[in-house]
Amino acid sequence: QQQVKQSPQSLIVQKGGIPIINCAYENTAFDYFPWYQQFPGKGPALLIAIRPDVSEKKEGRFTISFNKSAKQFSLHIMDSQPGDSATYFCAASPNTGNQFYFGTGTSLTVIP
Amino acid sequence: KAGVTQTPRYLIKTRGQQVTLSCSPISGHRSVSWYQQTPGQGLQFLFEYFSETQRNKGNFPGRFSGRQFSNSRSEMNVSTLELGDSALYLCASSVTWGQLFFGEGSRLTVL
């Protein structure tokens, strides 16, 4: 049973486009929502994270939008670049240690 | 500062064997977590250790076990390997809670 559902599975955009990746959860005990970026042969690396008391967070070209009532959150990548081509994972965790529930990942390809 | 180091990076085992994977966390990090990554399933949480104590455990069979040493280094063991155990096993360290720093993983192939 996947506690965090992620879509789409794959995404192809042109350079400069704005890919959007969506995640949904059911467990209202979740209170920390990070996004991780993973390149081939590497471990995931934290990109940006949000807590449910905030509806939006921006860090550089990356923005998280959070809808607490709908139990959904999404990642937007502004002015996407070929170097952003990677797999992106959303995740969620209750405040009880480092047990994170990950989505199944989105493979993003940015075409030059 | 050195990152999270996992050894071995690649290994091949046969069904029924056992395997031990090692993880050295970032210096000063007391929490070590283990995840199994397979295509289509994403990352599945195995367990977390904090100051040598298991703090959380995921929904995996008892064949999967782990431990943490006083220097925060951690090992995980899988006994009686099955074909379905083939995966990338990722270790992540954290100061206490929150941001995970992942290693590059140990890729296990079970034949």
C-alpha cells in the first residue's frame, strides 16, 4: 500500500518549460514533505522541503505548492534546464523519527 | 566533510545465501536509516537506528535486520536471500531528524 502517490511516472519537457510533479497522501499525521532529486548511479539528494503550515515555498527555480485540505503537494521547476533531467521523489514523514514514505518517482527529461 | 559511504557498491549472491551491507554516516550524524529501492516501487523504508537503538522499523520480514555501532556506523543483514531481494539498498544519515543524506547505495543481485 503506497502511502504517498506520485504522478506522472515520466515527463518530457522542452528547455525553459515548467514541469509539474504531483503527490497525494492520506495520513494526516504526516507533517514534513521533502522532495529528492536522484541522478543515475547516485543516491537521492534533498531538493526542497515544506511543512503543512505553509502553502508555498520557493528555493531558486524550485517551488513546492501545498494544499493541506486536499492532502496534495506538488513540485514546480521554473525555467527547466537539461541538467534538471533526473528522477524526482516526493516523500512524507510524521514527526516520529526518520521514517519517510516515498512516492514511486518521476523520471524527468528536459530536451535542449 | 565526507559523505555517506556504503560498501560494497555491487554484489552478486545466490538464493539462500546471506549478505551484510555496511554504511558509514557523515561525521556527527547519529541517525542511520536504510531503504530498499526497486524500479516501480520507489524507496521503501527498512529501519532506522539512532544512538545504537532501533527507532523505527518498516514492513519487511525478519530476514532483514540491522544494527548500529557506538561510532554510528551501521550494518544491515539479509538472510536466506530470495530473488525478490535484488535491489539497490540505500543508507541515509541525519543529525537527528529531518534532512536525509543518502549514500550511493549497494546494488544487490540475487541469482
